[in-house]
Amino acid sequence: MPPRDLALVLVICLVWAGNFLTSAFALRELPPLLFTAVRLAMLALLLAPFVRSPPRGQWRLLAAVALCNGVLHFGLSFWALRLAGDLASPAIVLQSYVPMAVLLAWWARGERFGWRTGLAVALSFAGVVVLGFDPLVLDRPESLAVMLASAFFLALGTVLMRGLQGIDMPSQQGWTAILGVLPLLALSALLEPGGADALRQASWVGWGGALYSALGASLLGHGLYYVLVRRHPVAQVTPWLLLTPVFAVALGLLFWGDRPGPRLWLGGAMVLGGVFVIALRAQVKARPVPPAEEI
């Protein structure tokens, strides 16, 4: 890619990495499911003028994608981030959605993969195990479990998205937000008592985190991403997006006080190395590997 487009890649990755940091601060004030609902409500309002009705026969699949990506993936990922004591492990573990998507596509759609991709999938999952034994992660193992569940639903949503037809990206993002708000509000009312009071008492940090997540991560980050994929094949862009968890780790070290141990460094390298190989193999086969949207 030319330097201009590489600069766009860096902006995307920095914006998505920044979402881990700003959301972590915001989640000190707002419960995660309510935070996710606020973020999606803002995104729905911003995208409403650009949303178009999907073609006939696509509603059910679109609703399933919105449930997986908008409600379950985002809700669980912010929940995991709130539970975690660091930024590094959630940012890295989220990337395990890529090998999960490979296995789901093989199981549900019969998509085959070679032995190199199989080894990369195994390496990524082994990396999660190694990372899980780092003292920073062992202190809060529930965060790891919740983020793995979030990654699974993102992987499922990624596979389901391949069946969507006749829906442009602004409409897809908009419907994901619109269809996700009410279920998240209902889940928050059920599971997060006192959420309404927390919302009323939230400072600019809580509201600013939600606004950054909607404007920066979703609109700017994904807007620039789709500019790139109009210029280049998706498989050519995807490997560069692995800079996102790298930048998130750096932000955690600089601003969150992260102190990863050797197991987290080794496990993280295994996870990201496996994902990188999967992305390169997809590039060889020209099979798109959609990006994980920050969180």
C-alpha cells in the first residue's frame, strides 16, 4: 500500500486502540451493558439518516448479526474490560475471534483450510492458555472467560455476515445499533441495578467514553477502514490491523499502569502470531478476514 494508505491504517489502529483506554475509564462510572446501550444509541442517531431497509428475506439474518455483534459481542467485551485489571489481555484475547471464525466457517459453511492455517489456529488457542497463567490474568480469570465468549459471538457474527446481501456498510452498522439498544437496556435493567442512577451521576469521563466509542471507534475507524477496502483487497488490509492490540498494550503500559509478565508477553505473541499467519494465508487465497471492531 502507498504511504498515504499506510497512514490511514495507523489512524484506524490508534483510534481502535484508544477505545480500550477511554472505555476502561468510562466503565469506572457506568456499568458495561448500559455503557454499550448508550454507545449504540449514539451511533443509531448518527447513522439513522443513512440507514436503508434491507432486501426481502434478509431481516432474520440481519437481526442475528445485530444480536451477535451489537448485543453479545459488545456487551460482553465491555463487561470483560471492566472485570480486567489491565488493557493488554482483553485486547489480545479479543483477537482469538479470528481462529474461532475459521473453525465456525469450516463447521457451518464447509469452508476448508490448509495445514498451515490449522497450525496457526492451534498456536493462537495455545497462546490464550499461556496468557491465562500470567499472574495479572490469574487474579481475574472471569475477565478472560467473558472476553472469550465475546470473541466467540464476534466470530459467529462474522460468519453470518457473509450471508448478508444488498446491505451497505452504513446500513449494516446502523441496524446493528438500532436493533441492539432495546435488548441491552432490558439486560441492563435486569442485571445492573442502579444503572440509571450511575448514568445520571456520570461525569464527562463516562459520557465522553461512550461518545468516543461511537464517533471515533465506529464512525471514524470503520469509515476509514471501508475507504481502504475500496482501494485494496480486504485480505491485504487485514494483517496491518493487528497493530491495534499492539497499540492497546502500549497505551495500557503508558496510561493504565499495566505491568504484563512473561507469560502474557509470550501468550500474546502466540495469539497474534497465529492470527497474523491466518491473515496471510487468507491473503494468499484471497479470502476476506473481516476486522474485529476494537471493542
